[in-house]
Amino acid sequence: MEKTQELPDIKQRKRPVAPFMSSTIPVHEEQSAATDVDPEATLILEKASISVGDPDATPGGGEQGSPIEDPRLYDPPILYIPGRIRLVTYKYKEKKSRRKEAPVYMTQRSWAIQTRRRARPKHVVLPLAVAVILLLGGGGAFYYLGLLPGHAAGGSKPALTPHPTMSARARIFAAPTLQLLPVQGGAVATSQTLSDGSMQTVYLDTNSHVQQLSSKDGISWQQNDLTLATRAAVSNGKALTTYSWGQTDRQQVAFIDVLGHIHVLSSGANDHWQVLDVTQRAQAPLADGVILVSYTTLTDSSQHIVYIDQQKHIQMLSSTDGVQWQTADLTKATDAPLSNGIALSAFSWSKDGSEHIAYVDQSRHVQELYSTASGKWRDSDLTQSAGAPLANGNVIVAYEWRIAGSIHIDYIDVRNNIQELSRTALNAWFVSDLTTVTNRPLAAGKSLAAYDWVQGNMRVVVYVDESKHVQELALPPFDRWQGNDLTQQAVIPLASDSGLAGMDWSVTGTKQVVFVDATNRVHELTGFPGGRWKLSNW
């Protein structure tokens, strides 16, 4: 009988599992026959005397010529039972540790092989830190601690500015997290949606995209890049207008592209926006690209977009269904003087359904185009008929005062005074110097807005003075004009002399003033009954 060397018991030694070993022990024929194992059995390991590939080898007393198993398969060891001797040996190379220790050769019982991995501190500390941050500060703290996956991997710290997407779904932001780009060319406009009473402010950003800000309560605001949402053409960065069309319950935004085409963005169901090139649809002349105004009529529920073409003619685009559009050259139809190409305004008088368009001609006269009951258009030189001062030609605003049943046209004269032309249905036009009447500062010369505040029972004129303050002039019925410096009262930033709009928000009963500051950022002021003003925290 061959001599064997008994190895010391290694039961207590526990090593990691070799990557090539199996935890399942195959049972050999001789081993499966034994039902009881001698407790004194000794694990015998020795180098096998059988060479690989020897066809005459007879493992375990088998018959001659039996195939021999490749030692590379690493069959696990078996117990030595007296009278049933079978020697199986193997060795394996332990995986190198991260400390680059020398390889260790060892033998091990299969039943003693267990996997034990030491938990690394960073695998425990990081999840705990994440849990604490979520409980204390929320996900926003990750931006400052640098625990986001991209930042932890060595990338740059993520920016908080959201990138625009191609989806038409708008993103909701709770103030003051709106990420607003600067305004380009002072192009801002505001209006109220008829269906849900929400307010929207639109402007052209520095990428010439149409940006929309809308709210139903003045607290939660919705921001949407309409150019990306509709894949519309890029604007020329100078002019846009917005209005609510009651027939289809849609919010409309019109702008001019770089080719002089006018595009209309229309909101539909689920805030899905669509775009239409109305210049191409109506085969209308190209726009000059500086000014764009709009209005709707109650008589036939039509929508109208008025602009100045490249020949300085007043052009009007009209539609009753939003699909078919018609164009009319009002300058040619009325034989009116050519426009100066800058100052333009329009509205519909609810008292008699007539339509009115005011503009400044090349002689700095204020001209009015108006429709009659028969549908024909006529022209009137208000500067000549009312004896009004010449306009500086930069801006003009026309609107109606519903409670008094009157219409008004405001403009800035060559001395930077605010002048107002007014008339009722029965009276002729007359002029008033609002700057002199109210003793307010002179206007800067380019920014002017006016609107009817129904809740406050007054009409309001807003302008930017020479000190870049936003000034308000208000007139209650049968009372005197009142002046107010909104920049001082509301403690707002200084305004630029471009980009100014105002409106009456009937849902909240407030008055809204949108202006652009000296850094070309858009702001909105909310005026409440009683004289209190609040700046929207965008």
C-alpha cells in the first residue's frame, strides 16, 4: 500500500473561491455507493501519478482504456474511505489581491469554501449620505455636493439651466425658477385667454425664438419655447403680437420671420401648438419687419393682423376660420399717405363694431384708417383735424374705454410729451397733453402702452421716462388724471426704452404691466385695487 502523508486540518482556513471552481461537488460512482462515511476518514491529497493523455491509465480501478479526465477541469476532492481508495489531486492559483501580493497556492475542502467580501466604507457611506441629503435638503443639494452620477465620475458640474426640447409639452416652473433668456429688440406682448382667463406674455429671446409665459393665478407660471414646440421658422427678432380668438377658443401669436413672412402660432387641445405661414396662404406682400399688431371683431368673429409692407403700405390679413386668409391693401384702398414704417396700432370698437387703425405717416402726422357700416375703409388726418402736435414717429397706441364709450389714440410728440387724441361716437377728435396735465417727467421717446382697466373703473397710460422709470397715468371717470412712479413705488429695476405692454386681467381684477429692464430681462408688474403693486418673481 502506498504511503500517504496526512496534511494538517485546514477546516478553519477560509479563502475566497477561485474564479474557476464550482460550488457543486460532482459525485463519483464509488462515492455515491457509500452511504455512511467513516468519521475518521482523512482527506488525502497527493500528486496524481496518472499523466494526462495516457491511454493505458486506469483511474479508480476502472477497465483498461477508459478515458481519463483532464486535470484542468478541477474536479473537487473526495474523502478517503478505507477500502475504497481513489486519489484526486488539484491545485489552483488564488486571484491576486489589489495589494499585488505574491500568488498563494493552497488546498481547500469544498465544503469549507465560502464567499466573504469585506464591505468597503465608501459603499456604505455614500448611500447613507444620499439618504441624509434627501431627507434634509432634497435632490437640489446634489448640484452643490457633486453627488450626481456624472459629476461623481469626474464630469463637469451639471448646469441648472434647463435645455429646450422638441416636445410641444410645456414645462411647469414654480417661481422663481424660470430660466428666461434676454429679450431681443424689445419685442414683448401680452393678452388674456378668453376660455380659461389665463394670462400670457410672449417675447422674442436672443435666439430669435418665441417664448411664452402663461399663468392662471399669477403665482405658478408655465414657460414654453413655441419655436421649438412647433418647429416654426426663426423670427427676425423685431416684432410679434398676441391675441385670443374667441371663435375657436385659441390663443394666437404672430411674428415675422427673416424673409418677411408672417407666421401664426395657434394653441389647440392639450396645449398643442400649430404654425401657419399666413403670408404664403394669402399670397400677401412681404412685411417690412418692424411692427406687427392684431385685433379681433365681435360682429363676425374674425381675426385681423395688420402690418406695414416693404412699400410702406398698411396691409391687413383677415380670417374667419383660421385656415383661409385674405389680404387687403388699406393704403391703396383709402389713398392714404405712406407710413413711416415704425408706429402702428389697431383695435375694434365694441360700441359700434367699427375697426380702427392708427399710424404715423412720413410727415409725422397721425393718420386713422377706419371702417364704415358698409364695410368700406376711409382715412382721416387727425393731426390736421384736431390741431395736434407732430409725433416723434416711434410709437403710437390706440384703444377703447368701454365704460365711457370713447376711443383714444396716444403718442409721443417731438418734445417727448404724451399726447392723447380722444372722441366719442358723437363728438369730434380733440387733443390733450397728458404730460402737462399731470406734471409728470418727459418720456424717453420710444416706449408707450395704454389699456382699459375695467375692475378699477379707469383707463391707464404707461410709459418710460428719461430716468428709465416706469410712469403710470390713470384717469377715473369724471375725475382728474393721476400720476404714479411705479419704479419707486414697487422698487423695480430700471427699464430700457424698448419693450412695454399693459393689459387688464379680468380674472384677478388686476392691471398688468410688462417691461424690459436695462439688461434686456423681462419683468411683470401686477397692480391691485387700492394702489398696491407687486413684481412677479420669475
